[in-house]
Amino acid sequence: MSNEPGLRGKSAVVTGASSGIGRAIAERLGAEGVFVVLTGREQLALEESAARITAAGGKAAVIVADIRDADSVQKLVDSAVNETGQLDIFVNNAGVSFLGTVAEGDVEDWRLMLETNVLALLVGCRAAVRAMRAKGNHGNIVNISSVAALNPDSGVYGATKHAVNVITNTLRQELLEDPIQVTSIMPGLVATNIGRNVDPAILEGVVAMSGIEAEVVPGERLPDDVLEGAQEALTDFMIKPDDVADAVYFAVTRPGRVHIPEIVIRPNKDFDF
């Protein structure tokens, strides 16, 4: 018999839930009986994910929002609290990546990464802590980082993920007297749409590896079947979004006496960041 605490009846907010890792996390938690507030930029994709959660017997709410806006983040938390009486899990998953150089990088690309990957995560952490403290309940904050954070020359994107790890560790120390646990999860390469802004030639290579015909439009999402096909073609070099969702599930189901500060998930063979 499992000693894991059950999740049924709890509530969660998952940012960046339109696709990829966020979608996998939201659907995994929903399948475990968690009321999940899904947020992202794609209304239809969020609704489809919520429908799968409902079909599996769970409950979900969809809120299209810009997480760079602090008021929007608070509304996500309020939605969870209004449904179940408290917030139990907050997953800061939303992120964006531009892989340009420091010497020739674009200021607006940097600004978007910093505002999304760092500032919005800070706002999410703060909102989650306030909600959890207000009710005095045990809670989990999970921040999705990257193995790029472990590489000292992984560019501006890697710098934002290093910031995520520093924020996570600092918040963990701040909350030692609270029943709130904070975890940083660092995935290796995953076939997701976070790479939509990379060099079009790289995206075309991903499409070619998938064996599926699809047009590459920089900045726009690749179809799910293309990403899944690429993952299957490079199974030793890529992990799946579900692998990250499994790690989140593990972190949030430990008993209160056990704290998982970080988890690194790598494929068998690494790509360099």
C-alpha cells in the first residue's frame, strides 16, 4: 500500500498549460483528482486539456492570461481558492526562450525572457505563499527550471533559469517555519514549443526528424504530432513532457516531513545548452 498523501480534493494552478510540459503537468494532477486552474495564451488548447481532465473525472478551470501581469496571477490563485477553499499547489511552468548571443542579442527578446521566466515566476511565488499562509495549509510551489541553469555559459536563457534556481533556494530558506515546500525541477531537452523562437533551420530539422510534413513559421507552435515524432526519433536525446509531470507528482506527494528541493531529469544522452 502506498504511503503517498492523496491529492484528491486539492487545488492547483499551472502556468504555461497550453502545451508541452505545462499541459502534461495539469492533466497529470487533474487525473489525480486535483482541481486545476490552467492558464496560458491559447484558449482552444487550454479548453481541450480541461476537457480531458473532466473526462478523466477531474475538474478544471481555464483562464487565458498574461502572467507578466501581477493582477492576472492573483486572479489565478483566487480561482483555485474560491473552488476548494485553499491553494495547495502552484506550478510556475510558463517560459520563453530566445537563443541569440549576448553580443548580438535583441533587447526585446531579453526583456520577454526576464519578464516571463523570472519576474512572473516571482509574482507567482509571492501570490502562492500569501494564499497558503492565509489558510495555514500545507502547500507546494514547483518552479520549472532547466539543466541550462547548471551550465555557466548557457546564455541569457540559461541566466534566467539560474535565477529560477536562486529564487527557489532563497524562498525555501524563507519558508522553513511554514508548511510550504518549494521545488526546482530542471529538465533536459524536451520536445516542446518553448523552442518556437529558435533558428528556423533548427525547427525545419525537428520537422524532418518527425517524418511529418508541416510548415515552419518562426514564432508559431509546431503541431503536437511533429513534436511527438521528433521525440520518438531522438528518444535517447529527449525526454517527454510526461516525464517532467511525473517528477512534479513525486515532489507534491511526499509527506510533510520530506522536502524535495530540486530534481534534475536528463535524457540518456545530453544535448549541450
